[in-house]
Amino acid sequence: MSFIKKIFICTCLSFVAVGANADMAPDFMDKMLSENRPEADKVRDGSRRPYQVMSLLGVDAGMTVMDIGAGGGWYTRVLSAAVGSQGKVIAQFGPRALQRNNGQAQKDVAASLDNTEAYFENVADYAPNSIDRAVTALNIHHNNSERAGPYFQAIFDVLKPGGMVAVIDHIGIEGMENGMMHRMLKSDARAWIENSGLEIVEDSDLLRTSADDHSRSISDPIYARDVDRFIFVARKPG
């Protein structure tokens, strides 16, 4: 058994049930460990905890889900495995992705997954009330109070009544240049979420770590990708 496989299994076995119950596709763990999944993705599992995050968010097989600001596709692949062949993943990359080599890398991520489509428009342009679950991970530290309003309003609109979103980002602290370090204040995230009308149902410590003292950029090699993160799960009323 490979080291990465051992780490992934141990991480999943250490899961303590929190948040919503989930009924993920039965082959979820097989897909997480598959040789078709990039090794770089597997290396991140120890700090990102894919099984636990999907469980916390209550992702079930057959759901329609959206990876907002999908980037390199780490959460896209996790969501794809969680919803299974009867589910659907919208990998939202946004218009700017098309400006970078015509978005080919993003298109390749979606093409490698049978239940996934790449979406190169803004979330606000997607069909309202159509998404069961969404994830926006490590994106909102790029926002400010002015941009956050429309951003979270778009998420509110695209979710079905009762739908939920996981909001994940790197934790910053008062008095630091958080934006320069790709961090943000957790209190700002909470305010932005609640101002949109979404209801926070989980404020989880699942992705917290004491290895991060918040004084450096999240890309500093000293952290080895083990960076302190918050995760809010918020629900659209209805």
C-alpha cells in the first residue's frame, strides 16, 4: 500500500461525523485513490480532507453541484466522485479562464470526468435555483466588501431553496497584510455570507491547523501546504 493511500485512508477513518449526513457515490474512495487522479491532488488530501468536507456539506450521489472558481480542478474532481454517474458537476471557471490559452487546461479537467461540464461564464449568469450544493474554495480573499455583495448574491440565486455552499479560505489576523498573503479575516467572510441572505449552519474547525502562525504568505514553503483555513457551510432558506 502506497504512502499516499495510507494517509488518505487514515484521514477518512479519523472522521468524526459533523454537519449534514451525506450519501456519496459508493465508489468515492476508489476514485480518490485511482491512478487516473493526479498525484498532486492526492498529496493535498491530508490537509484538505475531501471525504470530510463532502460529508460536512452533505453531498449526495445524484446531486447537481458547482465548483465556483474551479481553478486547477481539485474540488471539481472530488465533487465528481461524490455525486457519481447520476450526478452533475458544473466546473465554473469564469470568462477570464478563456483568455489563458483558450481555457484549454480547464476544458481538459472537465473532459476527463464523465459527469462534469466546464462553464466559462459568471455564476450570476447560470440558471437560478438549479444547484443543490456548491463549493467556493480559496477564492474570496480576492474580494472586498464592495465586490463580495454581488459575489454572494449570485451564489444565493443559483442555489435551490435549501441548497448549501461550503465557503473555504485561508485565515488571516488583524494587523497583517492579509491580502498580500492570500489570507482574509474570518469575520469578513461571515459578514459577507450573512449579508447575502444565506444562513450559516456550520462554522467548522475541520481545516484548522496549529502549524500555521498566520505571519507568512500561504505559499511559503515552511507551511508545506498545511495552512490554517476556515470552512463555513451556509444554506439558502426555503
